[in-house]
Amino acid sequence: MQGQLRRQLLRSGVLSVLLATYRYAGPQAAQFWPAVCQDSGLTEGMPARALVHFLLTTPSRMMGAPEYARHVASAWNAFYEQHALRTLVPRAGANPIRIAGTPHDGTTTWQYLDRAGLVQHTPVLAPRPAAAEA
């Protein structure tokens, strides 16, 4: 794995998607993530190639971790659903993230930490933000 690519893969926006995919869609994740890491033999239209290109050309300072994760998830979703992909197009930020093959189906926001900051084995519904007072 190249040094530059390795640094990008260790970003929280990437690792959060990587960990969820390995947990819930292990066999598919075991195909996708090594291909991304090796960046060898990837051709135009392959989601792994689109992700490598994004990681190497998009400085993380351009967006926060949640938005970065949405871009990463778009590559994963295309791979999982067997669609060609040239450019990463994230899901709108107002919607919960969708990570194909996991409980993160885009309808609900899940969290893995409780209020004390302890890791939960099973994700729990994230509290909804309080409605703004009029």
C-alpha cells in the first residue's frame, strides 16, 4: 500500500465505513477493501478505483468526517450492488448515511457509543436533535 493512500485510508471517515462493512458484509468487504489498499489492476468504472482516485485527490480539509464517510459509502454501495462507478456521489447530508449490506439503510441514524462513551456491541438509535424553538 502506498504511503499517501495509507494515510487516507486511516481517516475516520474511511475507517467508519470499512469497519461497518467488515462487520455486516464480511465476504464482500474482504473483496473490496484489499482491492482498494493494493490499488493494482483497478480499471475505470470499478468502485474501488473511483474510491482510490477520490482518496488521493481530495484533501480531507475540504470536508468533515461525516461528509467524507458519505463519499466512501457511495463507492462501497456501488461495489456491493454491482454498479459501475466513475465519480463518487454522496447521499444528501440531511439523510442518514446508507451503507449497503449493513443496518445503515439510510432511514435511521445509528450510533455505537452510549452516553458514557462505551462501545455498544449492537448499534442503538441515535437521539434525534431537539426541534428548534420558534
